[in-house]
Amino acid sequence: MITQKVIEQLYKTYKKPPLSADDLDIDLLFLHVLETHDIAIDDHANLLIGSLPEGSPFHKIPLRHIHAIVEFESRIAIVLHSSILFLNKRDSHSNVHIRMPKHSLLEKIFARADCD
């Protein structure tokens, strides 16, 4: 099961993309979700996910933006800087986790002052 703790660990473990797209475990996508999500890589080094609408920001992802591709029991996670796309292995469903920015102490103080 993918918990909030697991998600936080993914962001912590994969803070930066690898030096080369060759270091990504792209084979996981082609082994587990090729057919259910219509996965392809175009000539411009973009990962195309056909199961998502063309208007989705996750339909076309530059490989240089992907920090990691991680396998779970029933999903494949594509870890990006501020989001994680979870592709279901059994069907074309997907979920996205969006990481909310953390506010500094000063931002919290000024936000509270604006409320008064």
C-alpha cells in the first residue's frame, strides 16, 4: 500500500533527476504498463502516456524531468520534482500526488499578520 510516508520517502530519495535518462528504469514501464497506458517515447525524448488526455500536463513528460521510475505491487510510480504519477498495472487508471510547497517561518508569520 502506498501511504503518505511512502510518498514522502520517494520525494526524499529522488530529489534530483539522474545525470542521464539511461539511468532511469524505463524498462518497468514497457514491462508492466505498455499496453494498459499506451506508453511511448517520442523523437524528442518525451515520455508519452496515451491513457491520459492530451490536455493533461502528464500526457507528455520530458525524460529529463523524471527523477525515478519505481515499481510497487500494483502500480508504477513516475517521480517528478513536485509530483508523482502512479500508473495502475492492471488497467488504465492513474493517480497523481502533487506536493504542496512548504512555507518558511517568515512566510507563515506574514500570512498570519495578513489575516488579522
